Amino acid sequence: MALCDKRHSATQFALLSALAAVGRVYVGPVAGEMAASFGWSTFFFVTFLIALPGIALLAWQRARVEAIDGPPQE
């Protein structure tokens, strides 16, 4: 939420929350069928590749989020 525009934070939070539920609702049931048809090793490798852009985005935005949040509290 630190990256959201404060004027539109409720709307942005609602949209991002809905987007986060897509994987659970739509992709989850299909994943079992995909793993059964492709084999577990292939399925794992493909999902690993699909996750890499999201991990790269997190790494890219890390400094920005830390700057907004401030120093860690002890």
C-alpha cells in the first residue's frame, strides 16, 4: 500500500486484492489437471518460470518501498 496514491488508495487496494484472488479462484483448480497431464517436474519448472517476472519486480521496487516505509524499527 505504500506505493499506492493516497487519494485513490481504497480503489487501488480493492483492485489489487481482486487481482490477487484470481490465482486462488481460477488457476488453482486447473493446476492439478495441468500437473497430471504435463508431469510434476515440467509443471513445477513452468510455474517457476512464470513467477520470475514477479520476483524481479519485487527486487526492482524493494529500495523504493523501504524508502517510503522508513528505517526498520527495533
